[in-house]
Amino acid sequence: MDKFKVLTFDCDGVMFDTTRANQAYYNDLLHFFGRPSMTPEQFYFAQMHTVDEALTRLFPDPELLAAVQDRRQQTGYTHYLKHMEMEPDLIAVLEKYKGRIGLAVATNRTDTMNRVLAMHGIDHYFDLVVTALDVPRPKPHPDPLLRVLDFFQVAPCEMLYVGDSELDDQAAQAANVPLAAYNNPALAGVFHLKRLKALEKIIAL
């Protein structure tokens, strides 16, 4: 086992299964503007990228995009939080490591992340939450992970990042941070996990 000092999580696909929530969110916007539901390729892109990047892909016309952004601000995301499903091992893992090592979130979510944590009653576990709004560049750039490293004042090799997407993989490599690839064998992670409980075999206390 390795002596990591910080454990950092991506949100979508790692801490939560957000498939239902994000499909409903983006499809409702599409339907409101008379567009068909997302294709699998569009949804795959939306799951990894920021909401602004996803909406730009879905609504390439600048005038229409501006109207979509206005609609998004009016409706918000709160209604869709109930569709998010927490990964079954998450709280047990957070309980095990809280107060023993640093815990953080590094996500491409923007203004919804803190509400997600608060609604599910897990915000108190994390020492730091870094969203796409907190850094100059979101993932796949290393900025979110570098922000975490700077906060905890640790070397890249002392932090483990748990992610599930190509953007997580690229960000981790750019920051020289070891990646625990979650439920995605295609990623070049140092570790591969199917359950979050497997972190207990990786992180020594």
C-alpha cells in the first residue's frame, strides 16, 4: 500500500451516478427549444465537460445559446439533484479517511457542486472543493489538481486522484498525479477500481 496524504475525487461517475440527472437536465433544455434528445455521443461529451462546453456543443448558434443560458439560469439544477445516485461505498470511504488524510473534490461541475454535497449530507467530509469556476482552465488541463496540491502543500506523488473519464486521465498525467481509474479499464491509471472500497487496499494509514 502507498502512503498518500491526499485523496481527491471526481464527481460524476465516481462519487455519484449522474446519468439520469444529467440526461434529464440537458434533454429538458433541448426539448424546451424544440430540439431532440441527446445522442449517446453528445451525452458522453456532456458527462466529462463543463456545462458551458456541453451547451456550446448542443447549441452551436450563438444567439440560441444565449437564450439557452438564460433559461438555464432561470431553471437551475436543484430539481435534478434527486436523480443523482451516490456510489454505495462513498460514505464508508470518507468516514475511514476523514481526519487522517486530506479529502478533496476536483470536478468540471460549476455552480452545482456545493449544492450536490450539501443535499446529500457529505459536504463536511471535504477539506477542499475545486470546480471549473475556481481555476483558469478545467480538466483536461491540470489546473484543478494543481489547485489541490497547492492547498495541501503536497507533492504530486502524495495525492491519489479517483476519476473515470479521459479528461480525468489527461489532467492527472499533466499534473503528474497518480490516477485510480474508476470503472473504466480503457484509462491508463496507476490503479483500476470497480468499487470505491478498493481504495482501502491502496491507501495506507
